[in-house]
Amino acid sequence: MKNDKSTIRAWAMFDWSNSAYNLVITSTIFPAYYTAITTSDQGGDQVSFFGLQFINTALANYSLAVAYLIMALILPVLSAIADNRGNKKAFMKAFTYLGAIACMGLFFFKLSTLEWGIICSTLAAMGYIGGVLFNNSYLPEIATIEEQDRVSAQGFAYGYIGSVLLQIICFVFVLKPEWFGIIDPSFAPRLSFLLVGLWWIGFSQIPFSKLPAGKANGKKIDKQILRSGFNELKSVWEKIKQLRNLKRFLGAYFFYAMGVQTTMLVAAAFGEKILHLGAPKLIITILIIQLVAILGAFLMSSLAKRMGNIQVLFMVVIVWIGVCVSAYYISTASQFYVLAAVVGLVMGGIQSLSRSTYSKLIPTHEKDTTAFFSFYDVTEKLAIVIGLFSFAFIEELTGNIRYSALCLALFFILGLFFLGRIWMQHNKEKDSLKHVV
């Protein structure tokens, strides 16, 4: 039954459980720890990875790009298997355990085990990516179209609150290790990675126990079924090509997701490298982002009801362009904090609103929402691969990470162009777009 409050709360708890990875591993303690241990006392930032030389932050971004590329390639196959067997919840579990165990493995990450740390961080990213895909595909199943904005925002809000709670716990260990008799300066960050894995596995049991299980169609898994994953994407694409506004929205999302997701993944390393903030200040910065993002997710949902999703997304993307340009010029911690607050305000809103806008644009007669969300997820993952690779490549090419941040503005400008085309189309066919513009 759709709009069941207990099911929706359980669904939102998946964001609560896995967002700890996003905050601690992606955004705060891991990037600060990684950048610190891979930067020499003289300021050198070159590292050796299986005998190859990289700039430390570029290596981290390349490894994440590889994780997203692998997932973009295998998710269509896994989606097809899930549709065939009706067991997408089983895949949610598998990816959750992969990501959580990889986070626990980071407890053993030191400079002397750089390769191990990069491999574990890559696997953790893959676990997070896979779990999110199958969780997103539940949205049209548990909420009616008029409730999807609110439910999507509720999921992100749960994620921000849960991740902040664990971040505060980790924050105490990092800032006050003497309270716990911790002498090794690397122990507190590594303990945080272990806690993320435990948190992730523990709270994910709530959605696992409540979300509905699918039904198998009785067919055997063969080459035809495996190929059907990509055939399914092709079929979805053929449908999307007939849905002009959904096609334009995906074009917009593809480009601005390059900027949004890359910014989220590199923000902490950027702050550490440019301003040398250190772990405590970086944690405070990301906490600001997370807390403001809770407000942002619900604010954007409220504005969307009054103004329409596309118009709100259009305004938010303009703000993101300003963020990228500002990042090139910042030189003080105070400026970084202000920029972080702005990012927080628009980060939660653009993610939540993008997910619900896409869900609204899927034709109501479509029963196979997993296939549509698989296409959406592959689109996002390919965007992240290009965004991360571009960010890393520009830094290695120029030797200046500021240029990488500035170039992200180009992705947002392209996204703005496609959103503008939808907005213009709205003036011609208002009835068909009344739910989203």
C-alpha cells in the first residue's frame, strides 16, 4: 500500500544508515586523514600507487571514478537479474554489506598500506552506489506522485540527521583522543571508519525488515537475461526519446550532476589542500553543510509546490555556478565556511528535487520503475566518472586544484541550458507539465 507511514519511515532509514559513509568517508574524516598522511612535511603531494606516481588528491579522485565506472557498467545487468528474480532487496543487502565491510577494512589503512586503503575506499564507494540504486527504485512503489517530493525530502533529511549523529561521535574521538587514552594519532580516524561500517550494517536492518519483497518471474538466468540489462536500458532510452521533457531533464541532470556530485566528493580535500584547515575545522565545515542541507531539502520541496520543480532547479543551478566561481577565489577559512553554508542549502534541495522530478516524469502507466531508475542511476554514475576524471586531470595538468573547481561551472552552465529548454516548453504545453514546472 502506498503512502504507508511506517514503510516510508523504514525506507528513509536506509538513507540514515548509508549516509554515514557519505559524510565520514567521502566528505570529512577520510579525505582529511588521507590528504594529511600522503602530504610530506615539505608540502610534497606525490604518492606511489603500485609503482605509479600520482598527485595524492588526483589518485583518490581517479579511484572513485573507477568505482563509479564499474558500477555504471554492471548495474544494468544486476537490475535485469533483480527484475527477473524479484529480489532487489537482496541486492540492497549485498551492496550494503560490501560497503560496510570495506569501511571496516579502512581501520587498517596507513601510509604504508596505501594500496589497501585505496582498494577499500573504492569498494566502499561501490557498495554505497549499488545500495542507493535499489533503494531509489522503491520510491514510486511506496509513495503516490503527489507525495514523492515530500517522501524524497524525508529520506534525505533522515540521511543528514543520522550521519551528523555519527559524525559527532567520531568528532569526539578525533578532537579528544586523550579522553579515551588514545596515543596513536591515526587511531581515532581509523576507529571512525570502523564505526561507519557498524552503523551502516546496523541501521540498514530496519528497511531490510520492512520494505516489500518482489516476486520472481520464474525464468532461468541465462545470457539472454544478462544481456537484457543493457537491452532494458536501450528499451528505456527508446521510451525516453518519445518523452521530450524527460529526455531534456536527463540531459540537464547529466551535466549538473557532474558538478554537484564532484563537488560533494572533493570538497573536503579541496579545503585541506588550499587552506590547510585540518580535520577539526573540516568536520565543522561539513557539519554546517549537513545541518543546512536538512533545511534546504524541505525548503526546495516547499518552493517546488509553489513555483514548480524545474523553476526551482533552474535557480539552484545558478547558485551552483556562483559556488564554483567563488571556490576559485577563496583564501580564508571564513570564506570557506560561508561557501559551505551556501553549498549545504542547495545540495540537499537539488538531490531531493532531482530524484522526485524524475519520478514524476516517468509515465504513470509504467510498472517497471526499477528499469527507469537504473537508467537514471547509470546517467548519474557516468556523469560522476566524467566529473571526477576531469577534476583530477585538470589538477595534474595545471598543478592547481583551483582550476579544477572553476571548470565545474561549465557543467552547471550546460545543465542550465537543458533546464531552460524545459521551462520554455512549459509555456507551450502547460497542462502536460503541471506537476513539474
